[in-house]
Amino acid sequence: MLSYNELKMGTIFTKNEDPNPYEVLEYAFIRMQQRKPVAQLKIKNLISGKVQDFTAHQNDNFYETEIETAPVNFIYHSKGQYWFHKKDNSKNRFFLTDEIVGDAGQFLKQNTEVKSFRFNDKIINIELPIKMDLKVIEAPPAIRGDTAQGGTKSVILETGSKINVPLFINEGDVVRINTFTKEYVERVEKA
């Protein structure tokens, strides 16, 4: 059993009578005058992918949860299903729904290696690498003189997702994306 002040970042747990596993994304210990201390958390439901704020109190019960991780490769997306196979066995295939994969799906490209999470012998979620290199397939041209102010423009990546990038990025460039913040990091390759 875990105490409310042991729920540090990265801890995976189940709470009270809720059987779903959660991961702690943010942790803050708060002690106010004449009140019992609490832990303010931002937690992610590892089955649904939903992120929520949660306040942990002294009398709450938390249980440490074992989640197995393994590398898997993304194959394709079709009819609301993301198909994967185990890294060492391409015949061992499985799928996750759009709801489970969530926003991570916008950066998945064929043969991308991701981390899978297994809970009670069932794969429940995936995690992308923090940074991924993706090709820009559609970008409006920069107008001469616009780059002096350092503005941004919206481009479409090879996965179909839209992100904002600096004005000097052109169609065909390969850019590095932070998949957690969904933001441009740098240009990796010029077209």
C-alpha cells in the first residue's frame, strides 16, 4: 500500500475501489494552515488515456501497480483501429482503438517503435518517443520580409497532423516534433 505522499512523478498506482491504473504526471505537496496536508496531482488513466487533476488525502488508499512495458512497432491505422506488432515477432499483432491511442495517433507513422503498457495480460496503452522526426508535406510559402519578425505558420506533416512551425520551414523539410507538447523543436533536414 502507498501513502498519499509517496505518489511521486512516474508512480503507477490504483486508487481506493477504482481498478484502473493511473500514472502520476505532476506532484505538489500542499500544507495549509489549520488543514490537513494534501498532495495535488495530475494523473493519467492508463486505460482511457484521460488526464485529470486529483487531490490525494491522508486517509485515501493507494496500491502500487505493476505495469509491464515492451517495445512494439506501429503497422497501420484503419477504421478506428491502430495496428501494432511485437518488435521481435511480426506475426503477433494487436490493435488499440482511437479512444485509447488518443492524440498520440497524430504522430504515428509506419514502422515507428513505441512503448506498450501491459496490465492484467492486456495491452492497455502506448507511449511515443518524446521526439520524432517527420516530413513536412504541405506548407504555405513564406512571404519575403516576414521572417524578420520570427512568426509562425501552420504546416501539415506526413502523418496528416497540423502544427505551427517557424516561417523558414518549407515543404519537404524534415522537422523534429516534441510529441508530449505537440510543438516544433527544430529542423533536422532541409529539402
